[in-house]
Amino acid sequence: MIRPLSRTALALDIVGAALLFVILTPFSIVFYGPGAVGQGVDGTTVAAVVVSGILMCGGVAIGRLAPGLALAAAWAGAIAQMIAGYGPLPIDFAILLVLYATAAWGIRAVLWWGFGSALFGALVAAVYMVVVTGVVSSATSGWDQVTTGTLLLVLCALALGFAWVCGLLWRVVLRARATRSAQLQAESLAAEEQERVRIARDMHDIVAHSLAVVIAQADGARYAAAAKPEMATEALGTIAQTARGALSDVRLLLTQLRHRQGDGPQPTLADLETLFAQVRQAGIEPRITVDPTPPGEPPGAIQLAVYRILQEALTNAIRHGDGAVDVHLAWLADRVDIQVRNTVGREQPQVGGGHGVIGMRERAQLVGGSLQAERQGAQFVVRASLPIGESA
């Protein structure tokens, strides 16, 4: 029965209802008093109008807070007015506001109670004005009384129904605003989630590959330190260079995350040689085959996807592989096909269920392609097909 409402809104409703009472009650007394059952403006007239005004304006005051109670207060005020024998008063304008509130802010039951009150109230008002207040003279014929009563019924129904329909329209507007707000919030959350996934994917590609190279170089340097110190020195230099590059990439990602900047410089096909060199330094010899070669300059998104997929596949080869790795790129007219094969050591666990494969698959899907990664006997095979479209 009670809706959540801010104190400011409740205070505005109370002040508005008080002003309505102060303005319309004197008009009601002056307007209707002289005709009250042949009497002048006496204490009974004033008391009846004041009581009706308090009840109706009280309903206006709590219209948004408790539309059901407001409707009950308006009915109480109308009944008190009819018991006192008074016809329509200016203060009855408050009834229209209450019906508006029931349609705009009431629950479903209150909404339909307001609709029923509009129809039943119109019938009661028409019958009351014809039978009690003497709007139609008793000397007129029965047909004239029926005609006048029907006209009054239509007018009352139009007035009360118009207020209820206006409230219903405002209810629809509020519902549409709430739906739009929820939609915008959902879209914002989805965009943030996509951004987090993108940054996590980039972070994994950069850090996992760099750490794999660093670990391989560190292991090699430890074994070579006793026999060939110069190889250990070279390995340490590779470790430092790889770590600096990874640190620079991580800082760029963190800057994008903190300040929501656009994407910084992304790897292209020209950076593949550096990637292959890092793999060779880690002790894995990639055998690269490019047939056919790119017919032009592929789109930047395709170049980035190819680089990241190869980077993750080669990282898996460094971590789980045993020997060389075969890389085949086929730049066709409408797509590029990628295939990476490496032998997996017998002692290695099943490969293919980690974040790396998920990241590669997401990379392919982002550009409209597909990727499969599976173990075939002693080899782990990554196949991807990325659509190119029109080359530059």
C-alpha cells in the first residue's frame, strides 16, 4: 500500500495539496453555499465543505505515496459531500488528481480499482445530481430526466475517465523510461565485460609468451653457465630484452584500462620475425611456410589476430612441445588459413583446455573466423581460418 518516495517529493505533494485546499475551499463555499437546501452560507455548509476538502486534498497529498489509500480518502470525501446534500464543487477537482495517481503510480489492483471508480463514480454522480440535487425539475417528463441523466453520465465519465487515462499514459512513459534505463545499464555492463575480456586476453598473450621465453632462456642459461659462460650472458640479455618488451606492453594495457584510451600500436605481420626470433632463442626451431603470400596489405584486425594466434600457439609449443614446430600460413583471396603443429612430450599433460586456447578461439571469432585446437596422437595441432574480405 505504501510506495517508496523521497522526502522531497512527499513534501512537494503535501504543499501542493495544501495550496489546492486553501484556494478551492473558499470558492466552493462561496459558489455552493447560497444554494444549500435553500439556506445561506452557515456553519453546517462550511463544515461539510471543509471536511470534504480535507479528505479529498488529503488523498492528493498521498497520491504518489499510497494511491490506494488516496482513492479511499477521495471516496470518503465524495460520500461526505453527498450526505450533506451538496452538488458538484470546485474542490472536486481533487478527485481527478487522485484518479490520475491511481493510474500512474498504483499497483495493478489499484490501477483497476481506479478505473472502476471512474465508471462507477460517474454513474453515482449522474444519478445523485438528477435525483437529489434537483438538477432536473420534478415537473419535467420522465424522458427528459432520462436524457439529462444520460448526458450527465457521459460528461462525468469523460471527465473522470480522462484523468485516469492521463495517469495511465504517464505510467507507460515511466515504464518505458525504466526499460530504457535498464537496457542502457545492461549495454554498459556488457561493454565493460567485453573490455575486461579483451584486456585479459591481451594480458595473457603478452605475459604468457614472454614468461615462456624467459623461463626457457633461464633454464638454458643455468645449464650452460658452467660450460659456456658466454651463452649464459647471451641468454640473460635475451631475458632482459623480452622482459622489457613485456613490461612496456603491460603498461600500455594498464593505461588503456585506467584512462579508457584508444588502442595503442598493435602488432602486425612485420613483427612476426621478431616473434619467431624469440621462439628460436627459447630453443624451439619454427619451420615457417607461407604459401601463397599475402596479395596485398591485409586489414589491421586480421594482422593482429594472426600475430596473437601464432604467439599463443608458439607459446604452447615452448611450454609443452618437444622439438620443432611447423607453422603454415596460406593467404588466399578471401581468407587466411593458419596451421601450427608441434610434437608434445609424452610426460606432458593433456593440452588444450587452458585460457590460451580460449583466447585464440576468441581472437578468431572477433574477426568472423573459426579455430580448432586438438591433440592428434603425439602432435598438438592448431587450425584457424580468418576471412580477409577486400585487401587494401
